[in-house]
Amino acid sequence: MPKKSPPKHPTKKIMDEFTDRPISRQRKWQLRKVKAGRCHICGKPSSTSLCLIHMHARRAYARKINGNTKFYANTKLERLLKGSKETS
Ligand SMILES: [Zn+2]
């Protein structure tokens, strides 16, 4: 008697509103993270779609692209980042 082969897809498919959308796997992952209240880059818990670290990185990148080099050290984001570093 031949040995039974394992199933081709052992991982169960995630069934939600993003399953049948014509978008990539990566975009589905990102949308699921945002829906769950997490950062869509690293998956850490956050109130917005980006965590503090990635929001800071995105702002720095936007500053560089737009040619704005002035750094405001006392913005809300900078203060939050400073506070989170001190506590952790
Ligand atoms: Zn993140």
C-alpha cells in the first residue's frame, strides 16, 4: 500500500474581507495589521497605522525628499519617542 502524501497546503487559509481582493499577499498582510491596530511595517501595537519608530523614519525620509533639513526636536512625535526610550 502506498504511503499517503501530506496535504499540499497544511496552513489554513485566512478567510476575511481581504481574502478575495485582487491585491498582493503583502498588501493583505498590511491591511490586516492596520485593522488589528498594529503598525503595517513591523506589526507592533500602535494607535495609528505606523508605530512611533516608523512614523519618525517616514518623516525623516519626507524631509530629505522635499529638501527640508530643519529638525524640530520638540514636536509631539519627538517627545513621545523620547518618553518611550526612557521608559523601556
Ligand atoms: Zn513599525
